[in-house]
Amino acid sequence: MALTPQQALETILSQVTVLPPEPTPLRESIGRILRQDVMPERDNPPFDRVCMDGAAIASASFAAGTRRYELQGTQAAGSVPQPLTGSERAIEVMTGAVLPPGTDCVIPLEEYSLAGGTLALNADASVEPWRNVQRRGSDSQPGVAMLTAGTRLGSAEVAIVASAGLATVSTSRPPRICVVSTGDELIEPGQAIADHQVRRSNAYAVSAALRAHGFGAVEDDHLRDEEMLMRARLGAHLSSHDVIVLSGGVSKGKFDFVPAALTFLGVEEVFHQVAQRPGRPMWFGRGPQGQLVFGLPGNPVSTLICLVRYVLPALYAAMGARPAAVERIAMAREMRKGRPMVYFMPVALESREGAPSVASPRPPSGSGDFLALAGTDGFVELPARPDGYPDGFVADFYRW
């Protein structure tokens, strides 16, 4: 009996071996997966920090009735702090500066006037302790991790690593991926094509999707439907890659040589077929050195859906990433046609004023109708349901 999509994913993840960590220069770390906790090197912020251009005073002086202050000096961000020398004095401060010792409040520029070295507060000036001041250690303190292993490094996370003083950081080595398409009928873009041939587009779509998700170490190859050739080329790819993603050749046709060639090379078949439409013929195996081998169905809609549903989660797991929560979304309209098994429906997100986005179905005419995917945002996973799906039906949503 064919596995359900969830069973297939769980089976795949059970076969994943986490890739080794490597030191990564901070400037090259974007998109990588952390393999260490990132600890602050000191309190963050490391001092009571001025949050707005203005004047620093002691709030107790205001409470005692003072409304005019002698300007003592100016303190910029990055300068050595100057202590306040009298309760009826004020210090001009810039955003990011250390709060001058002896002060505990920053009055914004628009709440006072300055003339002849005297600062006069407006009648509506607001003064209270720690106004416009970010207290030392309010963001993080030594001993408490700012980021933990398994975090994907985006721009904000890179800034946090930099704030910890780390010029290099431990991240997972990116998986080495080879995208392989098979079929005598496939012709490269730019080459002459006969009436009975088709363009080799799947490999470009798969490689583009992988790179869009941050997997840059991607190579690709095209194999003709010759079993001995497949054995030789696939053997070479297995020796130099962590992951093989094949498109086509995994069904039960006379020229679908991929499963037999992989078996010859010592790749263990883990499962073949998943109870889903499109993409039922999907194949998955594990190589003799733990390589992950995905045999995606050759029809382009099936290929991209299976890539997102199974291959991407496996790649992130191999890098030690924490599993991401699956998005849920409501369907924009009723779909009367029921489905005997799990169905993956391409959708476009539709915004509605004052309400969350909904998924508008964009059904292709078949699993070969890749034109229907243009302008879609992803697909929903509709459970088997013979009576169809009502307006507002909530389903799992996967973005391209």
C-alpha cells in the first residue's frame, strides 16, 4: 500500500544524516543554519543608551521645580561619557550615546528651546525616570543565548552574530546537490528541436527553486534512456554529492531505468509511490554512504510539488534546521469536485480587506500543465474527501 504524504515525509526524515559543521566567515553566513548557540559577549545594550536626540537631565531636578537648565556640553554616540556636574545642568545627547552619569531622562528636541547656553523646557515637556533611555542589559545578558543551534541566518540574525563579536560562526556545510533529468525526448533551450521532442525545463525549474531557497551548491546533468549510461553517470554523481534529485524515469514504463540503475549502484529503495495526486510515482532511496536520492515524477507540476513537499524539508533537516511550522490557509471558494486521495492544488493568494489572505484555486489541466503554475504562490494539500471542499475549507499551505 502506498504511503500517505505525511508518512512519506516522516520516512524520508528518518533517513537523513545531519551534515558536518564548518566555520563560516560572517559575511558569507547569510542563509546558513547555525550549529552553535550565539552568546552575548556583554550586556546588550552594554550601557544605558540614549534612544533619541535631545537633552539629558536628572528627573529629580524637574520634580523639585527646575524648568531652566545650563547647558553643560554635548555628547555624541561613541564618545566618552561626561558626568553631569550639577542638578540644574543639562547635556545635549545624540541617539546611541551613553547616557551621561548623573542623568536619567532624555527630553526630546521638540520639548525645549535653547538660547545663549540656557535650555528652557516647554510647558508640555514630559519628564520621568528613564524616559527615552534603553537600560543596560534590557535586550540580552551574558549567559543567555541570543540565537540557538538550528536557526536559519537571515539579515537580522547575522546582525545578532556580529553583535556577539564573532567574525566566524559554526554553520552546517551546505548539501552538495545534483539535479538529474532523464529522457531521450529532452532538448536543451537554444538547441534545434524536432516536432516529437520537448524542452528540458524541469531541471531548470528544480535548480532555480533550490537556489531560491538558499541551496547554492547545485549541479545538473541530463541522461539519455540508456541503462548502462545511467549506471556510470549516476555512480559518479553519488560519489561526489550528498543529494541526487532525479526528474523522470521512476514510473513503470519500459524505459524507466532509474530504479534498476540505482539498485545496481547500492542505493536502497526506501519507498516507491505515495498516495497523492499529482506525483504518485515518487521514488526515494538511500545511498551506501547515506546519500539521499529522490526520484521525482517527470511531469513538471508533479516535480515541483514533490520538490517542495519532500526534498526541501529533507535538505533543511540535513543542515540541522529546526522544523518549520506548516502554514494553514482557507480556500477562497467552494470546490465541488471531491478527491479519492490527497490532492495538491496550486493556488494564488488573494488578499481581502480586513481579513487574512485566502487561497484561490488554480487547477492545472493535468500534471504536465506547467503554464498553470505561473503566478501561483504555492499549493494546498487537500485531504481525500469525496464530497468536495466548502468555501473557507482550511488546508495546509506550501509556498514555492
